[in-house]
Amino acid sequence: MPPPSRVAVVGAGAAGLATVKALLDAGAEPVGYERGDGPGGLWVRDNTSGLSPAYASLHLNTSKGRTQFADLPMPADWPDYPSADLVAGYLADYCETFALAGHIRFGTTVTAVERAEDGPGWLVTHETGDGGTGTERYDAVVVANGHNWDPRRPEPAHPGTFDGTQMHAHDYRTPDAFHDRRVLVVGMGNSAMDIAVDASYVSRGPVLLSARRGVHVVPKYLFGRPSDATGGALAVLPWRLRQRVAETMLRLAVGTPQSYGLPEPAGGLFQNHPTISDTILHRLTHGEVTARPGVARLDGDHVVFTDGRREPVDVIVWATGYRVTIPFLSERWLGPDPERLRLYQRVFHLDDPSLCFVGLMQSTGAALPVVEAQARLAAAHLGGTYALPSPEERRRAAARALRAAVERWGERRPAMRIDFDQYVAEVPRELAAGAARLRRGARPFTPDRRAFIPAQKDRRSAV
């Protein structure tokens, strides 16, 4: 029997925790690295990693039944849309239930990951909060560091200067900063809507909500059920038919975004990610939030919009999303733009499938079931129970997936896009196909320990 694979897992949020568990289930030896002092990643408000964007009013925008891990359902008495604090506790419970903490090095930041040149495997360099450093060798690496922590502001920046306060949504925690101030929120995503609603209860005058392009706004309940459960019932249909049915249901239930003064959506439902909110439409109809088009320029204590209106503003919140940043991997592995990195099944690197990614995707639904499925796929490969198709087949499959994504989603992160229901249903079939390839004689992943010499570690390292 070959030795169990020794696998480094970078991150201990939802993706990293699911990966460590799946690797243990597969008989591998995972070692997790987490910059923060506990599990949960970005869901943990004020995580010691300093990377969490979670704010006091943050709740799931997908229902618990469609969000929970299959291996640990959320409590039955929880609300349909739990708070971020409940989700953080749920991830801590997941870590405890499956005894994962003993396999994770908390307070440890990975600074570099590279293929070893003096033998097999990967070299993972890390540092600890007390200044310790070290480098260790692994058979494989799973990247699960998340991608909603490096704030993106408008590029290029808007012309002009602004005399007031500017902040990114990543830095928002409570509406206290908006008390008796004139507030502009720029963006149309879930965080933008949440922040605009929060601010509208304490601001001076209505909150201005600015966006260059529109999105579909979906209430959390449709016809008495969580709206994503309604969408899940249509999952058996082709996505274009699903789109027509769902758009008709949404129009009957709440009307169009334009009827609330918001810009027309740039694409159809299930193409661009909708914003899930019950409260934004209420605040718009009551005049506490007012829609504005895109920002044309900044002008001292005013902002000029593309329709020519000039409004006084004290605080601008840029709810303009996040860059995909994987600082410990070089361009050799990521290419010039990590958002365009092609992967087989959105997991396996095309040049070297011992480098895997869990969570480097943008889903039409919840993230947790997707990362759980991806973790099982990576673990089956690294545990030797699943064989990949040939490199040529993997490249062709990734190219087909990209073409289909561009056709559906256009040029906005097409390589990262997945259809939630389609992907979660496909992974079990892919696992079965990989097992069949093994039975036909395909070679499984096998650790190469012929020259497996441990790398040197700094004595101060806590690991």
C-alpha cells in the first residue's frame, strides 16, 4: 500500500474545514494553515486574521436548507436565514464535531507555495504571530483561502476629489458611522443593499444608492417559501427555461427593479448574481433610500452622477466587490489573472493536479454545499479512490466549461462561474466516473516518497 498523502490545506473557513474533513475521511494526512486564531474564516466578525468583512446585521442570503453541509445539518429551530454570528458558530461546531482542530495550525500564515526543485512534492513556507518561520514539504496542496477579503475599488478611480469620508464595504461593521450624515452607497450587491438599509435608519436624509448597472432583486420569500427553495424546484429544467419561469414568478411577486427606480438588470436571472433582500424594496418605496445612476465625478462635498445631478454627500461607501488574491502562489500557477484561471471541475490545476482549489468559484446559489462537493472530489483524488481523465481530456473539458460560461455569463469572471444545482449534482457522477477509470487501469495519485526529505524549519516556529 502506498503511504497516505500528506496534504497542506491553506485556510480554515468553510472551504478549508470541509477539505480537512474530506481528506481525513479519505485516509490522507491533512495539515491546515489558518491565519486567524480559530475556525470559521470570513464569517467570524473581527477575526484576528483581520480579513473578515462580516458586519453586525449580516445574515445568510441563501436559506439554511440550501446552505448547510450535508454532513452536519443546521439546527431545525434556526431561522431560515441565520445571522453571520450563527454561521460562525455553526462552522466552529463543524470543526469540533469532526475533531478537525488538531489538524489545523491556527495563527499561522502561509507566505509561499512552490513546487520543490530538490525532490518531489510541494514546499509550503509559513510564519507565525511570534515571528517564527518554517518550510515543510507536502505531496499536495489545497488552496482554500477564500476570495472576499481583498477590497476592490472602482478602477480607474472617479475624477475629482472628495472632502468627506470614504470607506469600502469590507470595513463596515455598524451604522453608527452614518449617524446624522448624508450617505452614498455605491454598488448593487447584497452588502450594498444591507448597508444602505442600515444607514437609512440613522442618516440625515435618504441614503443615495448608486449603480452603473442593475441587478434582479429577489425577496427572501416567494409565495411563502424561501426563494432559493423555489428556484431549486426548477433545477431539473434547462437554465434558460428556468430563467423564464423564475423571472415571470419574480415579476408577478414584486415587479421589476425599474418600478422601484433602480436600473434595468444588465442580464437575465441566473446569469448575473441577483441581490437577495426583503428590506431594500421597502426602504425604496418609503423614500428612505433613493436610487441614483453611476458616479460621474467627485466634487468636494458633493458627488455628480451620470445624469447630471449634483448631491451633497458626507460619506461614500464603496460596495464594489473584491479582487481574487492568492498571495502565496506565483504567476507560474495563477497566470496573469487568478480570476481567469482554468481548472478541471473548478478544482484541479491543469498543469499539476496535485495543486487543488476549493472555493475558487462564484456560485448561483450557496457556497457551503459546493465547497463540500469540491473537497470530496479533491480528497478522492489525493486519497487514491478517484482517477482523473487524461491531461488532454481535462483541458478540453475546461475549455468547454469556459465557452458555456461565457455564453451564459459574458466576460465577468466566466472561468469562476458555476451553476449551483448543476454542479452539486454533477460531482457524484464525476466521482463515479473517476472510480470507473481506476477499474479500467487508470493510475491513481500516489505520493512519491523516494526522496522525501523534510524541509528545514525555523526553531522559533510554533509548528
